[in-house]
Amino acid sequence: MSAFDYQGYELLSGLLPRDAVQKLRDDLSGLTLGKHKGGLRNAEKKFPLIHELAQAPELRRLAESYLTGIASVVRVILFDKTPDNNWRVSWHQDQTVTLSDKVELEDWGPWSRKDGVYHVQPPIEVLDNMVSLRLHLDPADHDNGRLRVIPSSHNAGLLNAEQIQQYAESHPAEDCVAETGDVLVMRPHLLHRSCKASHPKARRIIHIEYSGYQLPSGLSWA
């Protein structure tokens, strides 16, 4: 088992070129998430530059180094943390994926629909063949809402709310302090939470989920 498979995450320093980061910053300048306090879903459908980034061969190859199979984009979310949008998120796992349609699949469910897109909890083997890339356009430090993770917690499987609370109380957490251009790679079902910023300023993160799982014929990631 590799260190990443055991820990469930790793930080890649300075992976994004400065000019690419600046282009994204310029494209997102003036954007406020407003009511989207949990993050702006379907960001690749709203910003052409983010769509281009998510489909970039370099990022797909990076994702494939953690996957079995060809990397497909599952979901893209834009996160920010500002004085007006400064929240603390409880410990959780990302347990759902987005699909193009709602169909009956064994061991898939429950289903929900958010922003016009179907979300569903898949079997654990699907999440085990997924990876999330968190691309930092700004620093995420102790003052500015860094992410905290519980190493190896993805190996505990899918947990309910009570189990998550018990696990978080009995296992040590780590801070993921990142600089501009860093990429945090993690399994989606690794236990994590976003801290409230003590001195909030822009903390933009493009969160891209990739999967190597082969969907049944007729279905696609939304």
C-alpha cells in the first residue's frame, strides 16, 4: 500500500504555474458566492476557464496516477472564504457523485437533486476509485480557513453522522496548510472539515473530482 493509499491525502507544492493561477484569479475577480455558502456547484459549466482546467491533460494524468482506469470529471466546485462568507464546516465525508440521469442501480442510493443535477451515494468501491484535487488560488493557512483532515479515515468505509463524530473524537487530525499554486490530493471519503477563518480574506479553491470507475452503458457523470 502506498503512502497516499494509507493516508488518503497528500499536498503537492507549487504544482500550478503562476500565470495559470493569475488567469483564474482574473476570471473570478468580483465573484461573490452569495447564497452559495457551501460552494458554487457545476463551476466548470459557469466558467469556461475552469472547464478548460478540469479537462486539461496534465490534471487528468495527475488524477490517473491515483486511479485505476481513465480519469473522468465527476464534479467541480468553487469554494471561497471571505468576511461575508466565512463558515466552519463539521467533520464529514464526500459520499455522493453526480450522474446524468436517475436510474435503478443495485447499492446506489439515496438520490437527491441539487441545482438541476442528480446526486447519489454510490458503493464504496466507486469512491475508492475517485480522487479530489483541491487547487489553491490563494493561501489556506491558520488565519485563512485551512482544511483539516483525519489521516487514513477513508479506510473506515462510509460512516453515518454518529460514527463520524465518534471517529473524529478518537483520532488525531492534521492541518493542510497550503500556498498559492499548491494542490491537495485526497480521497473524497477522507474525513475532513473546513475551519472558520480568524482573519478572512479571499481563499479560493477549485475542487475537482475525478473517477476511474466505468459507469454502466447510457450513463455519464453529470
